[in-house]
Amino acid sequence: MPEIKLQDLGCASILAFFAMQGAIPFIAPNQALESTHSTASGLTLYGGIASQALVYGTIAFLLLADLQRIIRWLGAMQWAAALSVLAVLSTIWSQFPLITLRRSLSLTMAGMFGLFLAVRFPLRRQLSILTMALGSLAAASALLAVCFPEIGLDASPGHHHDWQGVFTQKNACGRAMVLATAATISNWRLSPSKVASVGVFLFVLFMSGSRGAWAIEAVLLAFCGWLVIANRLPSRSRLVSTAASACAVAGVSAVAAYHLPLLLAFIGRDVSLSGRTEIWKQTWRFVLERPISGWGYAAFWRGLEGRSFDVAVALRFIVFHAHNGFLEIWLELGLPGLALFTLSYVRAWRKLWPVLRSGDIRKVVWMALVLVLILLYNLDENTLLTFNGLGWVLYVSVLANVELIGAEDRLRNVMRRILQPASAPEFTYQFKCTIQS
């Protein structure tokens, strides 16, 4: 048992590192200073290198310790694995090959860690580890905001009272708290301690001042409410409810689009979405220059270096990503990269749909929530293929969990055909104990 607890703690620490995008307070690597405009020091340089070496070295150790199981399930990842390979191969045509090579290898390692979590731990334990990581970050964020405001408060103009905590900025803090609430309520059975945890996460989310995170949290809670209702409905009624809900969402989206300026003004944004529309226009120019190959993973946004200099001149400020995850994939990895992501995303929903229809919704709530969050957050941010980011880790782990559930369902169908009804439950129990071994 001590070894299991130690492994949980180690995995939680790695997830916390990715949630902070490697920007550990006081020893943050240089790329974490982009949002604060601080000057790099020897501590941030060597501390950042040491922290990354420790994290990726630990991941390598965990992978080697469970290598046989990892290899067994690696083939099931299909499109996600191909996307990682494409990121590494983009080194060949990247405008900054060494940066692409280094960061694409880190992306691949992060994805492998996501696969490790899925095949090594049951889903409930995965959620427990993630909640442990994000709960610690929530507490640390509150501490920094109150005791070290020069670090814990957002440094961008007009947001000096918003909490960024241990994260690079307030939006990252809000995004982590949304994930934390999703992981907590995905356990379905809410105890007093879980309710208290959700309260803490919502409080830190509110203090972050991230209006986008507030809106996505509202959508998340509404979706959870729909899942609770759908879980209680018979199969036919569930299909009708799904169709009606889809029509309602389409209708609300159309009304929201028509009244978009009014809605944006209500939440304190303008029609340019804080300059995002201009960034998208400039990004699209360079997507069209290399629509097939892209510019190489993590190789376009280099401040005043390379072709991103042209974007900085046009916008009169430096941009660090496209503020749209799907546009970012197309820019970096071309149309094949966007197609691979789309195939992996559609495959995940296709695998989940039979489970949702069957009524056994509880075991796929987390996967459904992550897929919804991936879609919503990448509309005006870039949270999927980010260097040292949590999004890719969770996405790969969700894809792997979906494959594991599919394998379990296939075996259950075989059992029903070849076994007597009396012996099937015993065999099911034995399978659940060995499916991930």
C-alpha cells in the first residue's frame, strides 16, 4: 500500500506540473515569464530545466516499469498516436527544427503519461489523483494571492485584482478550476468532503475573474444536469431527450449569435473578443501559405523571430498562440494534423454513444465532460497541443479509457454468447480484475 500511495503522489505531482504548464512559482522556466513580462534569472533558467528533467525522467521511469502494458494498448490509440508522430516528423520542415524536435518529444512523453494513467489505474483512482493535484493547486493559489500578491495576482492591465495563483495567468487558473469541478462531480456520489471541494474550486474560479471560465463552468453544470436526467430515463425517452436537447442548443446558439454584441458587452468583452478576431485573420494568412504541411509543431509563434514577426507588426503586439486550438493545429501540423485530431475526437464520441444510449452513463461521465471541454476551450484558446500542457495528457487518457470500456463491452458480449447465465457474473468479475493487465 505505501508504494501505491507514493505512486499516486508522484502522478499527482506530474499532473500539477502540467496544469501549471511547467511554470512552478519561484523557479519558473523562461517561457512562463511571457505573461508577466519579467526578466529571466539564473534560477528560472536552471530551475525550469531541472523541474522538466525531473518530471520527464519520472515519466520515463513509470513507462519503463509498465512497458509491456503500455505497448499492448498503444496500438489502440490510432489517430492520437499518429498525431504525436506527425508532430515529431514536422521537425523536418519546421522553421525552427530544434525547438520543434525538443517540444514534440515532450508532447509525445506527455501523451504516453496520459496512456499510462488510463491503463495503470481504474477510472475512479485516476479522478482521485487528478483531484488531489488540482486541489493542491487551488489551495496554493489562494495562499499566493493573499500572501504573495506580486505573484498570485494577474499582471495584465485591468486585471490586477484577479487571482492567477500558481498559474501563468487568470484564464489558466479558471480553466484548472473548471477541470477540478468536472473531476469531482464525475465520481457521481457526492460526499460532504466532495461538496466542500467543489465549493473551494468554485470560489477560486470566481476570484480568477475569468469570464470565459465562468461561462464554460455554467455549460458544464448544465450538461451534468442533463446527464443526471438522461440517466433516469428509459432508452427511447433518452433518444428523444437527446434530439430535443440538440435542437434547443442549436436554437440558443443561433439566438446568441444574433445578439452577440449585446452578450459580449454584458460579460465585459467587445465584438473583437479582446482582439482574437484580428489574431485569427492574421493566423489564417499563414495557414493558407502552408495548408498541407504547416509550419512545424511549436515553431511558428516565436515573438519577433521567424514569420510570427509579420503578425506582431500587423497587430502591434506580440502573440504567443492563435487563440483557437483547431486553427493552431492547422497552422502547426497542416491539414493532416487537423484531420487526425478530428478522427480521434469523432471516434471517441462514436465509442461513447452506445454506452450513453444503454443508460450506463455514470461510467463515462468524465470522458464526456473532457470531450465537451476540449471543444469549448479550444474555440477561443489553445489548450490541446500545448507544450507542457495538461490538455493533451487528459485527452489521451480519455481516449484510452474509451478504448478500455469498448474492450470490456466486447468481452461481455462474447460472454453472453458462450457462457451460461449463472457463470457470466463470475467471469465478468475476473475480467474486470485483469482487463488492464
